[in-house]
Amino acid sequence: MKVAFISDIHSNIEALSAVMEDIKSQRIEKIICCGDIIGYNANPNECCFTIKSLGIKTVMGNHDFAGSSLKDLNKFNDYAKASLEWTNKVLKKEYKEFLLKLPKTYKEKIGEFDLFVVHGSPSDPLYEYVFPQTSDYDLKNFLEKTKSDIIVVGHTHIPFVKRYGRKLFINCGSVGQPRDSDPRACYCIIDFETLRVELRKVKYNIDSTAKKVITSGLPRYLAERLYLGR
């Protein structure tokens, strides 16, 4: 089985649409989302509609929670806080309810492998960052404590793959606001028969997304950073 993992869409419908088109060409049997459907960009309702209508398994991200509830805003920088307040004003009630009902973790056995999916980390599902430089000791500890063979996270917007024998710790990157200095949308495919992992990069219409950010009244910086991928 080949499974696609997407994360950190952040209200970027152009990036999400481009990734979904790419997924169609990859013989994918399932899509799982690591959270943060909303925040930063200008199309939260459209992105929620896409994820919900396709029945994509999704865990809650910190922006999903804060943008729907306006709680924990003190945990965000000024740009993120402004985008969350804007998002809360335009987000439809049905999608606020949808986001607030999302689970914080998701487990599934695929073939012979136990999969664990979370936005941040197993110890702090919404807010802890796991970076490429996070120690192998900590990553192995996460795998051991969750009794998982594969953990997939998001949150940092920086993709990486760490392999420990037949165990994997993966960050699938960001669809809607990459931060690895590559502005293309990023997602991950895992082949659960071969354990092959592919981090895929997809071009999308950044100009369209950036223009909507600016015209909507969101901070201009959120448009500018899309071109930089950071």
C-alpha cells in the first residue's frame, strides 16, 4: 500500500490543489493529514471543504485549534496571531466544529507496520517541534513509547526522514507554507511494502496565493515568505 501524507496546508488552496493533482498520478491508496489545515493564508473554508469532503484522515494542528477557538493565542507570534484572528472571522461554523472534533493523534496498522500520526510530537501533539537536528535518542524514544514502527509528524514545515532499521520517523513537510528554502509544496509518500519513502515537491501558483493574502488584509509578510520558502 502506498500512502500519501500531507501537512500544514495553512489555507493555501492553490498548493493543496496542486498536491492533490500530483497524488492522483502516484497510485496512492490513502491520504493522511498531519494537521494545520488553516492559518496564514486566505482560503481556510476551501481547504477545510477539500479535506472534509474527501474523507481524509486528519489530526488536529495548533492552528486548527487556535483558529477555531481563539484559545492559546499567546503561544503564537504576531503574524500568526493576526492570521488566526482573521481566519476565525471568516471560517464557517461547520468547519470550526469539524476542526475542533479532530483527534490529536491517529494510529493505524498498515500491513505489518504500526503507524502513529501527530502534528507536533507524541509528548505534545499540538505544540512541540521535532526538527531534523532533534537527537536520535529522542526520536527512538518516541517510537518506543508509542509502540510504533513509523511516526509521521508536521508542524515545523521542514521535511526529513530518519531510518532506524525497519523503523521510521518522518516529517512530511508543508503543503502551504514551506520553510526549507524551497517554495514548492511538499508532501510525503510511504510504500508500506518496501518501506520506500519519497518526499515530493510540487510547483503551484504562488502569485495567486500571495495576491489573495495581500488583498484580504492579512500581513504582507505572509505573502512575501511564500516566494522564499521560509
